[in-house]
Amino acid sequence: MSNMAPKIELLTEKAKIAVNTDQTIDVLVRVTAPERDGASGERPVLNFGIALDRSGSMGGRKMHEAREAAKYCVDQLLPTDRFSAVIFDDHVDVLFTNQHVRDREMLKRGLSRIDARGSTALHDGWLNAGYQVSERLDEKAINRILLITDGQANVGETRVDRIVEQARQLAARGVSTSTIGIGQDFYEDLLMPMAEAGQGNAWHVREPEDMVKIFETEMHGLINQFANSVTLKVTTAAGVKVEDALNDLPLDSQGRQIVPNLMAASTMDVVLRLRI
């Protein structure tokens, strides 16, 4: 995303390594992203989709705060960003197809009209939000779904392992998923692994009035992201072999390690075990 390259350091556990000796050493690969140039005003382009639960349990204060938080997100977007919104109960409706953010007031008026009703087709709602973001997939942008719900997936696909695997597959194609669970009865056993597999964030909102703060933190993280869909490829010299990556990172189809997204001015560490 940035024209500036991150700083990469290799730190060994030993100050000296013996010659002509078979040995195993651990090496810390430290990647530090540069600070964002605030003076230039540049930030990543966002392709942002919301999947919002409107089932009956979301009525009252929860739905009011969810609508306000979604409108807050719209206010943070630029005309060059893209926005889409899917709402779901036991049925799924596309409130806004994927579009540039040229008329914020129109988008916010639509969000204001969302009412709570019915059951929770969580999987289909999230999947349709994924379709909307994927339709305009931009490799240079941050492509993110934000799933907001207070309950269980009780309509359509409900198998946790299947939904989590689909979140992993979607992330591998460049569309990440963050989840927001509201209240005490949200499906933690699904939303947390779903966000982890989807390379996003998992949030828990205890009180509805805290929702805007969570949205603010999520949007701040996206706007200040230095690089997403990051992979690490290690090429060793003759006689050196990577035995293990101690962070237990997943691999992509080409055998590269998939590492967390890099935030501006942040540091990421990967520990490799080398056989020399």
C-alpha cells in the first residue's frame, strides 16, 4: 500500500555461531512498518461491507446503536472508497450493492430505516456481504466485511467448522472478516474463530452504547494499515534449512507464511528455527 518499504531485522539467539558444526538456532525476523505520512493525507482505499443482524433479538437499543455505528462508518469513508450493506434475519436483503461513497446522506438514510424482526440466517447474511465485497475486489485496497450480530446462527448453514473454513478461504482470496458480538448471548464459539480465520478482528460489545467506540477502533485500524494480505517467504543459503516457524502461521498455496496485517509504525515478529 505504501511506497516506503518496511524495515527487516534478523536477530539470533547467539552472538556467535560455531563453524563446521551441525547445529540448530532460532532466528527472530522482525518487520517494522514505517510511520504513516500524515502530511500527505494518504491512506489505504477501503472496500468495506457490512453484514448486519436485524433478527428480533436485535430490537430496541441494540438496533438503534448498531444503526448509529454503521452510519459512523459511512462518515469515515472517502468518495474513492466502496461501501455495501447486507441485512439479515431469516431472510437476507442487500440494502446497498457495492458502490463508491458519493452520497453519504443517502446511505445513512437507508441504514436508519433498518428494523429488527425474525430469526438469524447469519451464514447467508455474511456470505452475501462477501459476494458484494468480492464483486469489486481490489488487490491494492483493504477488502473487509464487518459482521454484526447478537445471537446464534439458527437458519441455513450452522456448522461452525464449515463457516470458519469459508472465512479462511475468503481471506485467502483477499477479503477479510471482522466480527462484532453484542451482549451476553452472542455466538462466541463461532465469531471468534471466524474472525481469526478471516484475518480480521473479533470484538465483543457488552453494552449497546459502546458500539460506536468499537466501530471507531475498527475503522482506525483499517485507515492506519500499512499492508494487508501479507506473506513471508524465506530463502536460505546453501547448508541452511528452515526446520520450523515457531509462530505456527498458516501457509498459502505457494508455501509462504501468511502473517498478520501490518499497521503503520507497528512491529511484527516471526521466529524461525534453522538447521545449519
